[in-house]
Amino acid sequence: MLLKENKAFFKVCFDSMQVGIIAFNLKKEIVLANTPIMEIFNYTSEEIYNNNINVLLKSNGLINEFIKGKNTEKFKSLLETYGVKKGGFEIPIEVSFGKMEFEGQFYYKALISDITVRKEKELKKDILNYQLEEEVKLRTIELEKVIKKLKESLNKEKDLNNLKTQFITLASHEFKTPLSAIITSAELIIKYADLNRIDKRDEHFLKVKSKIIFLNNMIDNLLTLENIESGNITPSYTSFKFSDLVKDIINNTSPFLKKKQQIIFSNNIGDYIHQDSKIIKIILKNLLFNAIKYSNKDILIKLSADAENIYFTIEDKGIGIPKTAQKFIFQRFFRAKNAVYYPGTGIGLNIAKGYLEKLNGSISFESTENKGTIFYLTLPKLTVEKQ
């Protein structure tokens, strides 16, 4: 017998295929199955032929769809679905369907491969890709943070350079003006001394003194600003009577009052507080000198308190702060358009706000251009002591 006519040979070839092959009729009865099919689904030869094709596939709709000839384009390529092994365990499979005729009857075949290993590899690959994507996202976020910090550093450096330029411009002008006035007054002092005009000589002595105090305050403010910027501020707390401190500041600034200008002090407290008197003095002096400088009328100072805080209000009837400038008023070196003709560096309010924040206090204001300004300060008493 020729080999091509030997059924046993065909059976060996059929069973040695790497892909599972199964044939079934119109009733979905299994009529032929090779060894790989039984290995894939864990059935014996006897068990496999006693079952319906639907038992092997999770989705019966797929077989029905093929038998009915629907969506023929779909079945021209390999399909991925789930098979069901003996015992109900599901496995991923790849399947292709075909149709054949034998002795006047139609039969259907399915070529099935177990793709569990491939799917596991794909899953591992997907997990790895996901991990890589998450790692890339994380690194991207970190990189964006670094870029943001670099931009902030560059912007800060740019701002510092701008501030240095502003400071040099302001300081050169603000130092030059009082120094010129001191030189002029010194020359006049000599002149009036020769003429024995003591009244005029004393007048210019006071001018020299006031300009020196002004320069000294300016230098103190610049040093103070440096301390605030570098964070080198450690409050030194002592107990003192707040109203006495205010009176002392008023007395020290009185020589700088303009003609017919006076400070009206309304005090409703006699409390002792535990705070840094030196810092508070710097804050109040800056506010009071501003009120004197930008106004020709009286200045009103009010003190009040409750169980926890001291409230300080200083009001002037001066040039006021333009509405467009109010949101910038606490910035370093900022000066409103209506203040540029007055001496100053634009750092007093910045210092006041910085120091108040160090003392856990706050500052706010109300202002109308050409009508005046009211500043409101709040300071915690901290430990209150009796007299």
C-alpha cells in the first residue's frame, strides 16, 4: 500500500500538528479532534467525542455567527477569545474557522492555539510599559520641578539685578540731596557765625541735624531690609508699656513736624506687653515719618486693645495712595507716582510689613488720593504683665 493511502500515516500527521484541529457538524457535535486539542483542553479521546463544541469555547455566539455565515470578513483572520478546559478553567486561545463538505454533508473546522504563554508575556510587557510610563511621568514631574526652580532662581536673580539698579538710582539721589543740604547749611553756619547771627546759625544747625538723622534712618532701613531678606531676624522679647513707647517715638519725631502740623495721640490702654520694642519702634517710626512727610495737616494716632491684641492706627490727611498703586505699596523700592517728588527710598512700608510678620502681627490700610491714608496695625500681646 502506498504511503499516501495509509490512514495510519494521515493520523500520525494529523496528531503531530502543533495547532489543535477540531471538526464538528451542523449540530455542533465533535466528529474529529487531534491530540493537541485534547492536550489544550485536558480531555481524553473518549471525553472529547462525547462533548459538544460549545463546551470548549466560552462564547457560543462566535460559533453560531460563523455557522450562520454572518460577518464573513471577521472570520478571514485569526480571532482571540477564551476557551474552557475540563474543570471550567478559562484560557486565552487563538482560533480560525473553516467550512468543508464530505459525502454531501457540510462540516466545520476550527484551528485552535493556546496563547497563554504569549498573553503572559504581553501582560508582563504591558506591566513593564506601564511602569516605564509611570517612571517617565515621575521623572518628567521631577524635571519640571527642577526647571521650575531654575526659572524661579533665574527670575529671582533678574529681580535682584533690577532691585539693585533701582536701589543704586534711588540711593544715589536720596543720599545726594541731604548731603548737598548739609554742605549748604554748613557754609551758611560759618557765614552767620561771622555775622554774629546766632538765630540763623541755630536754624541751620537744626537743618544739619535733621538731615543727618534722615541719612542715619535711611542707612538703618537698608541694613534692616538686608536682615529681613536674609532671614537674620530673631526677636528679642521684653516687657514694656506700649503707650510709653509710642509717646517716646512721637517726641523723637516732633522736630520733623511742619509748621502748624501736630500729632494728636489718643490712648485708651495702659497695657504692658511682651514683645520686641526695638522692632516695634522701627515699624512705628517708618509709618510716622511717612505721615509727616506726605501731609501738611495733623496726624492722628490711636491705641486700643483687647485681651489678646494691641491695635495701632495712624491717620494723615495727605496726598494719599492712588488706587492703581495700592496693591504694590508694600513692595521694595516701590513709590507711587504722586510720591516721587518727596524724599524716600520706597522701603519703609516693606520693612514694616516684614517685621510685623516676624512678630505675628499684621498691617492694612485705607487710602484715597488727595484725601489721606489710614494704616491699621495689629500686634499680639503675647505674655501680658501687670504694672
